[in-house]
Amino acid sequence: MTAIRTEHEYGAHPSVLPPAASTAQDDLDIAPAVRLDLYRRLEELRQFEKRAYDLFMQQLVKGTSHLSLGMEAISAGFGGAMRKDDYTFATYRGHAHTLSRGVPMAPVLAELLGRANGLMGGKGGSMHLTSVEHGVLGSYAIIGAHLCVANGAAWSAQVRGSGQVTVCFFGDGTTNIGAFHEALNYAAVFSLPVVFVCENNLYMEYTSIAEITAVPSPAADRAAAYGLPAIKIDGNDVDVVYRTAADALELARSGGGPSLIEAVTYRHGGHSRADPGKYRPAGEVEAWLAYDPLTIYRARLARLGVAESELDVIRGDVAQAVDEATEEAKNGRLPDVESAFTDVWADGGSQWRN
Amino acid sequence: MAQLSYREAVSRGIAQEMARDGRVMLIGEDIGGAGGVFKTTGGLSEQFGRTRVVDTPISEQAILGAAMGAAMTGLRPIAEIMFADFFAVCWDIVVNEIAKMRYMTNGQVTMPLVIKSGNGGSLRMGAQHSQSVENWAMAVPGLKVVTPSTPLDVVGLMAAAVRCDDPVLFFEHKGLYASKGEVPDGEIVDELGKAAIRRPGKDATVLALGLMVGRALDAAEELAREGIDVEVIDVRSLVPLDTQTLLTSISRTGRLFTVEENPRLLGWGAEIASIAADECFWDLDMPIRRITTPHIPLPSADSLEDAVLPSVDRIVQDVRKGVYL
């Protein structure tokens, strides 16, 4: 990944360009059926996020939102490699993390729309997607905190001897907060079955991560401090992600302890709904838009002999599923106001006095 | 029946629950091999092993995160934050994560965990190791908050907290660790959300918590010699709050005093005063009076700390003044 210094309207910072050759990983040992499954996941995440974006633009979704457009390969690769009962800890940019565990689209969209049929009945919203039955133990909107919480789920699995592995996603900006360092040391000391996945999309929010981080690779360069190997991968290549994920999951499951993976990627849009992303140099954006996880994967599958028509069928199926989910979500009623007063406590209520 | 110190009662309560339920774990700094810096967890590591009694790094966020994630997935951890002042370095996990998770997920997640912590002043430890912070916790929806004042209550409330399916902040008072009291043999389980009338009286209601309960009782004895009959209530549990017991007493005596170790602004007594003003105003014979530490950080020198924490003398004077108003 080449760094070129580029001037642009928000000042100057080094551009980081994607890998030049997208054919390099064609020969990874991954079964054809798994590859098609990964492709379907990519399509689901892409088309869902586009729909979420459209609904924002129609002002049907309120509040803020953080989309994973351009970053789908990381969630798709991990989702494909994880065991059904493994745990996911997601970030506030967590639609993809959540969907990739098999959570249906309709309740997620309904949650964004604030409907009663939402995944959490409208009480969590875009940044807190949770589906315990799918192993998604929450999406967390305070940078760094959930790395510490993920350790707890991993500790519990270790104590219970369940063989479950916890996967915890976070962004590059998280590597500069204290909780990251507390969590990594803690996981390493207790050899917890947890995989930390840094989605390095090169910008913490509006600021280039390179500008405000003491090392070039914000996660991989910190791994040594916790006795872990530096693992830095192409986060836009779903095969690479899948293979790396499978290895890290196996290591954790067999008692080998935690991993820290830095997956380099790029978000196609801004940080959140409010951000047009103008702080990024034009050449950099164009290069990464071209190095799109779906584009490069379709090209690979074609090189490996998969008919384009077969891929188009998948794409069409997903489009139909997104449409149906949108209808189902929109048809949901608004939550009862009484539901604002439920589930503060385990007894289901919110009483604080007698 | 045995005489136990307050600190021994902490480990007795934890041991009772760990023996009863294999899901109960204990984690914190120096709690295992060293038995805790306040010696409240002595012997537990030997009794239950290093898997269930875990010595952690100085990483308060990691400690509480571990407790939270474990609670979400089938364990019932007790985490120690050594000094309650240190909640400030991990307050995010408490406030944004632990307290809100069940609500945000529409009840998908249950959070059965206890955070125990050494709270309060009187040990000359200065402004960063002496604060009373129950009111920080009381301000956050989703947290239960208890402060035992006797060894018996320590055991019973610890058991109740561990068995509760909600997060409970368990504030031990550092100034009470050496105090002793009778604790019967056998299993002891108390109830969250119940205040205790420590001394019945008819002229005034004095509410206190933790270290202040004993001072309120001493003040009541002194006032009794002057013919003022004070009812002293140990609030014990701030959330849930036993307003029935408190309001019944206040309505009967017509006079309400709170004795709060926290700095003045927004102490727990302010909330109770507001409830009393709202719900038994016409039974009051005088304005509600809060006796608190002034709104300052706690100084370290013994003479200074003694001068600013509510003392027996100050309670006596304020109650006397109020009753003769």
C-alpha cells in the first residue's frame, strides 16, 4: 500500500492506495461453495447498506448512522468462518457485523426506522444492534469499551469450556484509546479465546489515522506490546479475510489465545450521516472505489470459472430480499410508548422505589 | 453466632455465595493471593482456586468489561474496584455499558453482576482515596446501589446482590472495615431495597448511610439525654429506595434530617428531601435539613478531615436547632 503525499482542501496528509494486483490471492484453498456463500454475504451487506442509505435520504431513518459501504469483506469473511455459537461484539458501524451472523434484514431495518418490529423494539437504534440468539452480543458506541466486554464473554466461554470464540470488531481510531490497551493486555495475560479485528479504514473519523498515530500500522504495530504476532491483511479481499479468520478462530478454539488482526479497508462514504468525507484526497477515494470488495471478488470468481449469470442470480435474490425486508420494516407499527418503561431491570420494569 | 469484623463479613458473604453457586466468580486487583488491599477477600483464593478468584492487572476498564461480558454469557461475577474513587477511570463501562445494556437490547441481555468497592472517608487518605460516590451511581438508571453499615448487613446484602439479576454497586465503607458485630451462623440472605430503623424515636427522623449511621446513633443518644427522641434510619439501599419506610417515619415525626458524607451538591439526601417535600409536605413541622460534607474535596490532615465530615457534634447541634425551631 503506497503512500503519496497529496494536497487537498482539508490540508495535507499521506494518501494510502490499495494493492495494485487483485489477482494475487486467486489460489487460496477455499471451496467453491464457500466462495459463493462469501459472495452472497458481500451482496447482502452491500445492498442492505445502500438501502439503509436511501432510507436516510428519504428521512425515514432518524438520528445518526454509520455505514460499512466498501468495508463488507471483513464482516463477510468473519461471518463465513465463525461457528454458529461464537460471539460477535460489533461497533456502532455494526449493520454488517450483525447481518453477517445471520440476523434477518427486516428487524434490523425496522430498528433503523424505529418500529416495534425492530430488532430491539426501537430502544437501541442503529448503533446498538444486538441479537443474542445469533451470538451478536451488542454493538457498542463508545470507542474501545467493547474490547473489554468481549474479554468477558471469552472468559466465560473459557470457564465453561464451551469452545466458543469471541470476535470483536473495532476501527483504527480505537487503537489510540486506553481501553484498547487494557483489553489487549488482559486478553493476552489470560490467554482468552478472542479475536480482535481492527477495521483500518485509514480515517479515525475526519482525521487521517496516520496523522495522529505514533506507528504506521495502528493495530499491527502494537501487537508486539502484548506478545502477539503482527497480522496485517487486505481487508477488501474476502478470501484473505476468511482464511485469516479461520486460522485465528482455530487458534483461539484450541486454547492458543487471542489474535489481533488489522484489516486494511476503506469506507466509500463519510464517517456518519453528517459527513460528506471531503477530507480525503480525490485520487485516494477513486483508487479505493475501484478496489471495491465486490468488484474484485466477482472478477476472481469469473477467473475461477463461475458464470456471471450465476452471480447475477445471487445478486437478484439479494435485491429481492432487501425489497421484502424494506416492506416488512416499513409496515411495522410504531412502538407503544409504554415500552419506553420496560426492561430497565430484569423483572421487566423500571421501578426504582416502593 | 460469631463476632465478625466488617471486612471479615465481606469475605464471609462472598464465600457463602461462591460455595452455593459455581457461576459466581471474583475478580479484581490484589484480591487473590494478597486477600485484597483492605483484606476483604482473605482466604477466598485458597478456598475456591485461581480460576474463580482472579488477580487482574491495574486495568479498571478491563476488569469491569470482563465482569460485564461474563455476566452476559452465564457467569455471575463479583468485581472489585479497589477504591470507589477509581470508578472515575472506568465509569464508561458502568454507566454506558453495564447500566444500559438490558434496556437498549429490549431485554435480550441480563446483567447479574456485583461491583464491590471501598468507599468513603475518615482514613486521612486525601481527596482521591476518600470520596463517597454512591450518589454518582444513584444518578444512573439501570444500577442498583447499596451501602451496608454493619457486618450482618454486609453478609446479607452481598448475598442479595449476588443473587440479583441486575447490576449492583456494593459500597463498603472503608472507615467501617475494622468495626465488629454479631453475625449468626448459617446462610444469611437479606433483601435489596429495604431501609432499617436502627433506633425508633418520635421527635425527628435522621437518615444516614454507611459510616454516618453510627454517628447519627451516637448523636441520638446525646439528644436523648436532653429529652429529644430521634428516630435513626439506615437507608442501606439507594436504588431501589425504600420510600415507604422513610416517608412513614418522616410523616410521624414531622422532622427530616439527612446525614450525608458526600459533598453538598446533589447528594442522595437531596433526592429524598425532594420526595419528602413532594409527598409529605403537610406532615412536616420544619424545613428539611441536610447535614453534609461541604462542597469541597476532602482534605487529608486528620484535623481538617474531622472538621468537614459530618460529626456527632454537628448532627446534635443541627437536630437540636431544628427541633427547637
